Amino acid sequence: MTGIVIVSHSWKIADGVRDLVLEMAHDWEDKIIAAGGLDDEDKSIGTDVEKIMNAISHANKNADNGGVVVLADMGSGVMSAETAIDLLLDNEDETLNSIKVKIADAPLVEGTVCAAVEASGGGDLDAVLKAAESSRGANKL
């Protein structure tokens, strides 16, 4: 199984994307984790590296250590996710530094939907990443 982490500067956006995705990926609640905003959740805009690290660890554990695909909303969200991954990989705890995690180069909403559908169908880490990234450039009209 593959877990998914949604990184947004806004807790409301991350949680809303998660809610939308769970309509299509039933029974995946504990494997799709929203990591948005700061510690006060809906009051401040920003990203929290520790929150992202915890989300990655939680999603991976709930996905039977099959790895995690991270989707982020904007540039500094990607940088925070990259920092979180670096800190996990440099961690002395073997359960943390062995997590397989990849950041998808994909739009947040469409990419997360595609990733979740693939993951809930049993896709491995590379398949889930590919599904997320396949949503880039999709025409809406």
C-alpha cells in the first residue's frame, strides 16, 4: 500500500482536498493525511516541517510501510516537504530513515485525486506517483 500526504499553506485547503479525495478512495482515511497550515490550524497560513514529518510517518505506518507520495500546493510547500524528507532520512530512528517517500510534480487537487484512486486500487509507490503526475496539463474544457 502507498500513503499520501497533502501539504498546503492552508489547513482548510489540505483538509478540504482530503475530504474530496476520500469520496473516491473509500476506507483510505488513515492513509491520506492532511498536513496544512501551522500549529493553530485554521488561523495561520504557512507550512510546518514537523507536521509534515509526522504526517509522512503516520501515512507510511498506516500503509504498511509501502511508502508515501507527497503533494504540495506551492513552491515553499515543496521546500518544506523536501526539508521534512531530509530530516526523516537523516534521523537515527531506523523506522523513520527507511521510509520511501517521493514528492509528486502535480497539481494539488487533481494530482491527489489520481494518486488516491491508484493507491486505493493497490498501486505501489511508483504507480501512485505516476498517476499523480499524469494529471499535469489535463484540459478541463
